[in-house]
Amino acid sequence: AQTIHQWPVAEIKAVGSPLSLGCTIKGKSSPNLYWYWQATGGTLQQLFYSITVGQVESVVQLNLSASRPKDDQFILSTEKLLLSHSGFYLCAWSLRGSNERLFFGHGTKLSVL
Amino acid sequence: GDQVEQSPSALSLHEGTGSALRCNFTTTMRAVQWFRKNSRGSLINLFYLASGTKENGRLKSAFDSKERYSTLHIRDAQLEDSGTYFCAAEDSGTYQRFGTGTKLQVVP
């Protein structure tokens, strides 16, 4: 069975500090991977997606970056957090191809102070 | 366990027919959204409901917080309706919990 693990569960960080969020998918080779973000009270926005190792497409510019160093790992990071980065971050995977279902991690709640 | 159970996981419809997708919730939710995923993974908002029903064209959605479910009805399905549909529910917090989606295929 496939599992998706997202870490950390929650973070409280200072403005200007670095951030790294991780996502690991087990039991599925070569999945499509996605990062989503939801501001408090807002709707979900897609940030990045990746169809293969080393290849990441940016969808929304939020002064964040993403990397896929391994087939089963997706990292979201920034060197300098802004207050506007606060919110809820979700990682998801899907099978290759169009119109596939998305399987979400449990998310990371980030508070930037 | 998961708070949002979406069904069916896959659905095939002939053009002109209709069906319903359903999300059941294991806890009381205060609002629900329905999305459709495009080919790049972006989630396009279809409906947001805090209660009752809403209709837009051939789509209609209902949400019953007390009975813990929401539905998305599609009538007179067209080929371009094919895609993956998700529900997402807000619990007492401010973030959404997603169903795993329904892959809809409309065939001639």
C-alpha cells in the first residue's frame, strides 16, 4: 500500500528564518508530486508539481522553491520566510497521466511570527 | 481514520446521462468545497457551501452538516466534463480536509 508522509506536522518560525518542509511517498514508483498551500481562510493554491526526479515546475511565485532530490521525496523550502508564508501546506501524489486522483498528506501548519 | 470519504473512486457515464458523487464525513464539518483538477494539477473551485444546495449549469451540489455528507450531481454529462473531482471539507479549524477524488470519464 502507498503511504505519504509529510513533515513536520506544525512549525512556528520567525520572519526571515529559513524553512524546509518534506514529503515522502512510499510504495509507488515515479509518482507525480505536488505542493499546495492554503492561507488561513483561503482556498487551496497549487505551488509546484514534479513529474520526475530533478524536474520541478512552478505554478505560483511565493518566494518559495521546491526540489525533488529522489523519486520518492519532494522538498519545499525558502531561505527567508515572510509573514505571508503562514498557512497550511499540503503535499500530494498521483499516478502519471492526466485526470488521475490525488492522494494528500496530512499537511503542515506553518505560523510565521 | 480519514475524515473525508469520497465515492465512487471512478465513474463512467454516457453522454447525456447523469450521476452523483458523494463525500461522507466522520465528523461535523462547517463547510464543503467541490473542485475539479485540471491536467496540471490545479484545483478549480466549483462550489463552496456552508449549507443547503447550489446549482451552476449542469452541476448541482448539496451539503448536510448534520447528516455529515455532501453530493455533487452532474446531469446531461458532456465529453468535456471528464476529469477528476474532489470534495474538501472544513472542520472546526480553518483548513480543509480532502477526499481522494473521483475520476469521471464521459463516453459517447
